Amino acid sequence: MSDVEKGAVQANPMPRSTLPPRRLGNPAPLGLFAFATTTLILSLYNVNARGISVPNVVVGMALFYGGLAQFLAGMWEFACGNTFGATAFSSYGGFWLSYATIFIPSSGIVDAFNTHPPAMFASAVGIYLMAWMTVTFLFLIASLRRSIAFIALFGFLTITFMLLGAGFFTANDHITIGGGAFGIVTALVAYYIGTADLLENDGIVVLPLGAFKARTA
């Protein structure tokens, strides 16, 4: 380094200790509440709550809360160094965005099946849901050393996708209603975990999640 360069460095020092610390809030409550609320609404429709059998009202929720908000929570989890949370939130954010797109008329997805037997659309959605059951089952495996709460969340969600997919394959409303019931339970578990994370920042109330102790060498 030349004398001129050394003088420039000394005149404009930028030690790392003087840089402002990078602070990020915990994005998990946002992701969990977005997932739980959208899941709860659709699950209530699946169990025909108040006689509702058309799920299209959930499209707005799926686009902006379950989809966009949860996807953003996943991106912030990457910034926080939480690969598991980032992958899960981003994945289910993508799920809700893709699910909503199916029911948007301008997408043309439903119209593409108008010239085919109705069973073809049902089978296509069934395969779609079973693929997400597979993704969820992999998250279940990854959660086995995290906490009982996360095991319950992904366990119930795996069953939810399985029953909903089977309901489309068989056109059996009872199976779909069963999937809706498990979806409601899944949403309640997600609400619990999200509330636990939200209250943890205050340090006043601690809700147990059944976390496992870290392995020691």
C-alpha cells in the first residue's frame, strides 16, 4: 500500500465496531399467523360451515396473507439464518399463491378442463394436493428433533393434505370434510406456535412448545 493510500485510510477510518448493528425482528409469528388464518378459513369451508361449499372467498386471503405475507416471512427467515423456517414459510407461501391462482378466472386453469370429463380436474387437483402432502411429510421428518409442537403441526398438515387429495380422487365428501377437520386442528396448532413466538419476545409469558434438548457430543 502506498503512502497516499495509507493516508486516505487513516483520514477515513471505518472500523467494523462503529457500524450500526443489523437488527431483524422474528418473522415467524407473521408466517405462522398467515398460514393459520388462511388454513382455518379454507378448512371451515371444507367442513361446510354455515352451508358454505364454494371456497372462492379464500382467494384474496390466499394471495395476500397466506401467500405474499408468508412468502416474505420466509425471505426474512433466510436473512435471520433460519433455513428450516425460510424453506417452510416460502414453500407454503408459494402453495397459497398457486392455490389461489387455480380459482382466478383469468388464469384459465379451470376453463382448460371444461371440454374434458369433470373427473380429470378432480384428479389433477388430487395430484396437486398429494404432491404437497409429500413436501409436508419431508418437513415433518425435519421437525422430529425440533419440538413436539412442530411435529404436531406438520403431522396434522400431512394428514390434511392426504385426506383432501383422497377426497378429490374419490369424490367422497366425507373424506373432504375429514380433511377440513384436520385442517382446523392444524390451524389451531399454528396459532399456538405463532403466539408462543410472539410472546417470547416480551419475556412475560412463555408457552411451552415441547422443545427437545440439543444433543451433546
